[in-house]
Amino acid sequence: MLTWKDVIGFSVNGNPEPDRRVEKSEAEWQEQLTQEQFRITRLKGTERPHSGALCTTYDEGKYNCVCCDTPLFDSTIKFSSGTGWPSFTQPIRENAIKYEKDTSYGMLRVEVLCNTCDAHLGHVFPDGPEPSGLRYCINSESMVLEKTPK
Ligand SMILES: [Zn+2]
């Protein structure tokens, strides 16, 4: 299980190797994504709180990257944080997520990206529930829910 110490370590010393890489030009991403998906994932945007379709969904399944379809999180590690963005306590796999220091807006935060295609997903904070203590705060628009067939 990853903790805040691991997250800081990745952001300072480098991230785990992804299983594969997906690289496309800005024009190709623009073609594939909606305007809002493109703004958030490729231009590091943020959706308005409580606006995302996946905020209040707790169906079983995997949350995949909207850009490259790599599984990032799953419903067993989703929790209700009350922040207005989908929140998770762990990635689905250690090498699914990439961490980078973000000093924009005069704050020191850790940005969370897809480790396969570098899509901006959101940020991770050290105020999540035990045992990991992590809160991955992720834009709905950056993910698609692949529901588990019933
Ligand atoms: Zn991706």
C-alpha cells in the first residue's frame, strides 16, 4: 500500500515504469476527446466541484483513463470525501499513476497524472482515510467507468 512518503518519493526521485506508453500529438488528442476532456487532461484544467458524472457513482468497476483506457482506480478504493470530486485512497496498481510536484497558484501540491499517456488527472493529498492516509482527488472528466458486468 502506498503512503504519503511513497508519493513524495516518486515526485522527487522519479516514478515507477509504466507497462506501456501511449504518446499522441496535441491535434490527435483534440480529435479524440471532447473539449472539456481535452481542457482537463491535456491542459491541466479542473472541473467545477460536484459537476462530474462520476462524483456520486458507486457502481462496481474500474476507472480507466479517458485518453488511453488504462485502468487507474477501482470502485473498492473509492470513498465519499465530500469535496465534489471523485476520491480514491490508492491507485489500482503502483505503476498506473505518475506524481509530479506542482507549485502553481503559490501552493505546493502533488499532481497526479496517467503514467501511460501523461493525462492530468488531479492531485493527491495526505488527508485521506486510514490506513493509507491518501486522498486522490480526481476529475470525473479524466476517467471512464468500466462497470463490472453483473
Ligand atoms: Zn492515460
